[in-house]
Amino acid sequence: MNTPVSVARGIAQACADPSLNGKTFWVMDNELTEIEGTIQSTMDAWLGKKNTQLFREGAERLKFSPIPQKNTSTST
């Protein structure tokens, strides 16, 4: 079971690190795990390649992305 302190630390970490903005976390056994990247990288396996493609095409048409894309742009 999680302690209130471990959940608070996870929230504080997510708030303090801008690169974690918009990510999804799982807190279990007093450990914080970011799961958004894992969901995105394994989508073909659990949804199927065709369904993943259709999902992403539909999301693009709607300009909606429930799974944030990695920011590949660089600022100078």
C-alpha cells in the first residue's frame, strides 16, 4: 500500500520536472513509474497494427492525441 508521503513525492516530482508535463504515472508500492511512453511504444502489440494505424489517423483528423507524441523539435 502506498503511503501519503510517497504519493506526495510523486506529485512533487511531476510538478517540479517540466519534461513530465502531461505524462501519466502509476504509484504502487511507494514507487513512481511513468507509463505513457510504454503505452505508446507497445500500442501495436496490444491494439494491433491495423487498429493502431486507424486510431492514429482518426486522432490526426480530429487534431486529438490522447497519447502525447515525443517532442522532436529543437529550440535555438
